[in-house]
Amino acid sequence: MPADSPADLTVGVLGLHSSKETKAILNAIEALGYGAEWLRRENIAVSITDGELTIEPDIDVIANRLLLSTSTHPADEIGLARLFERLYPMLNAPDSVTTAMHKFATATALADAGVPVPDGLLALSSDRLNSDRERFGEQAVYKTAIGTHGGGAWVVDLAEPVNPRVGDRQAFLQQYVEREGRPRDTRVYIVDGTHIGSMYRYAPDGEWRTNVSLGGEVEDATDDLPQGALDIARRAVDVVGLDYAGVDLIDADGEWQVLEINPTAGFRGLFKATGRSPAPYIAKLAIERGGGSVDPDRVAELAETLDDSRPACLPKQRSTTPTEPSVIGYIEEVVVSGTRGSQKVFAKSDTGATRTSIDTHLATEIGSGPIKDIITVRSGSVKEGRSRPVVDIVVGVGGTQHTVTASVEDRSHMEFPLLLGRDILEHYHVDVTRRVDSANDDEE
């Protein structure tokens, strides 16, 4: 339902999470002279009365920024996006975002369209997945089909079998592409077919993943990117059907391949590397999709800054009662998962521990990720500390999955093989009187 005239145009940005990228898009819309609404839980309402629809807030076009990969209820959010898609023009339609959210669905769509991707294998049975794993060589990338910020991704030794699921996530194998020197990939940001900017992402020391959220370093690649790589990125976005996205590429012996497509890719790393923000270009596309027009020179000017400050259109809280975090017990039953399987165990909550800790034998049984680093842990009267390896594991608490980097230690003399640290407990209230086991816990 577009506006009658451009002057009346209001762009809604659908994003239930608070992200700097959503804020930047909203600020760019307002800076371009148009109305903006942040569609959140506080202000969304759809009413049907005698067959008549009333939508709150009043908008004309939507930019979809739903972060489905971290949602605990993605089907609900997909349904919400579909609701709005039937009523308004929408950037990044839910069908396309759903494909991009599932990494193997993305790879399948691209391969079917002739876009180069690394070899991969998804199988629902353990026998099928492992019967063919040797074709990847000695090592492969093992990923959950849904994940973000590098969570749920390991480089695994294929001498050992892997599990088709990590917790409640489907997992798959993918060819591990090695390059000389530090691990590197390339993020290309595309809006409406336009190349906004590109960056090389380098993995931090002791890490193979290049995600900026994990400490990866960035370098401007906008003018250095070969035309063939740029064409592949554009083609990938077009195949999946997205209006804007970050495309991750890797150079595999001279052949550029698509690793992933992210419809909610972050802006901060790209802006740090290139000095250019995608937000005004996304705002421009939304305005034009709704029937408005903007000055391209003004868009380019706004792109020279990344204004992710609090937007004026942030809806007010209608309730004075804050949303309380979920409660976790002093002793809680959780599911801990790795590359070879999952186990249900009792875990002890320790608000004094910075990071989660897992028993050596349990880490081996589930196939925790390869050792990422050696850290020094200080506790009690041990002033000099003790050295412990750290690995990636997935801990399921209720219906929520937490990918954390846990320290590994021999806990065989302790009652509980898993200690939950503040990296998980920060999301909960800890009730020290609640415990799901029947035994008394030992002091640690």
C-alpha cells in the first residue's frame, strides 16, 4: 500500500533485535527527508475488525532486518514477515531470507544455478554422512546449517566420525579451503546490484574463522577485487533473491567460490575497512521501492559516516515492567554438543567463573572443536594459575543454544562434568535454591 505522494512516505524497518545496523538505516532514512518507523514488539499491532485491517504503525514500505539465525522462534518471525509482505513492498522478502539463513540451502540454490561453491555434504543419517567423508581429505569444515558470527563452525579431523546434528541444529561437511599465510576470506556488500564495498577479513592468531565479531582484522578490498569475483557475488545475491546482503567469498586456487550469504551482515567491519556505510544505500532503495526519490549525491555523502546512534523513531516502552531473563538453577540439566554427538548432563552454575568449563573426557566423547588456544586460569590460592586448552562447544539450556569457547580440564574428581560460567549465565537469573539433581554437590 504505497503512499499517495512521496512527501507522505514512511519506511518501516522490521527488526525485533537492537542492532547498530538497524539504527544506521533508520537514521539514514530520516537524514534523506523521509519518515521512519522501527517495527518492534513495542509498537507492532495488526487489527481485523469486520474485515477491515488496521496496521500499527502506519508505514508504506519495509526493509526486513529480522535476524532469524539467532531467533529462538524463527517460524514466528517468518510468519510476521510474510504478514507484512502481503501488505507492503518489502526489501529482503522472507522466502529469500529463509534460504539465506540455512547455509546448505544457500549452497544448494547457488550450485543449481551454476554459481561456484565449495564441495559439501548434508545427510540426515550418521551412516550416510560418515560413509562419504573421506572425499574431503584429512580435514573439513563442519558447520551447523543455521548459525551466525562464526558460531557452530569447526575444522575437524576426518579420521573421527561426525554427527549429522549439533544439539538441535542440522550440520554438514564442507570442503576446507586452505591458503598460504593467515586464513582470509572476502566480504562483498551488494545493495540492489550495486557494489557498495568489499573487505578482506583475516583470522586472529590461533583461529581459522575470519569473523570480525571473533577479532578478525579487516582490509579494504573494494578496488582490489577482481571483476570475476564481483560478478559471482552479484550473481549469488540475485539467485537467492535478496535486495541487499553481504557475500562471503574465498579464493580457492584461483577460483572464487561463495561461502555464505548474509542478509543481515554487519556494517562496522566494512566501514572500518572502506570508510563507506551501506545504510544510506539500503535507505535509498527502500524509499524508491515505496515511490519516493532521493539525491544520489546526498546518499554518497551520508555513506561517509556510520550513524548508528539511537534513532528518533525508537518506540517508547509501553510497559514499565522490564522483561525478566529466564531463571536457571544452581544445578541444571543441559545438552552439550560437539562434532561427534550430544550428551545430556548435569551442569553446575558458577557466577564467579568467567568462562564455561568442560571435563576432558566429556569433551572427547562429544567431539568438541579443535584446541583454539591455551589460557591461564587462576583460582583459589593458586597465584601463578594453571594452563588449560579452550575449545568451542554448544550448550543447550531449555530451547536456547549457546556456542561458547570453554576451557578443558580434568573434572573426574568433581561431581559435575560441566561448569556454566558467566559467558552463559549472563543471559539468565541464577536461582541457587533450585537444582534438578537429587544429590548434594561437592565444593569445587
